[in-house]
Amino acid sequence: MDYDNEQSEETKNEWQNDPNNWIWGIFYYNPKDKRLFAPKKIKEFGYTTNFANRHAVFALIILMITLIVIGRHLN
């Protein structure tokens, strides 16, 4: 990871507040943002996946598959 190109908190907040980075107002999609998970619009609600980052989408799919498998084994 190249820390010299790390974005400032101010830039990340600008991206977060830019409505063009939100699909339908709920899906965060920003190719410039390298974070896997970014704070939701209302930060107190936790984090959301940056769907522009393929690693984040992969992590989300693995998490969903894991939860489904665990759920089926509990029944």
C-alpha cells in the first residue's frame, strides 16, 4: 500500500458528502477512494461497502456466503 498517496480526512469527508458518489442514495461508489469500507452518510449508522473497489465487493460476497453456510448449519 502506498502511504504517500493517502488522501486527507478532509478529502474523504468531501467524497462522503458528494451525492455523485452515492447510487440511489444508499450504495457508495467512488473509484478514487481506495478504502474497502467507508462510513455511511450518517456516520453513526456504521460503514458501507465501496462498490467501486473490487476487493470490497469480493469481501462482501465472502461474508454473505459465510453467513449463509453458518445459518444453514444452525438449523
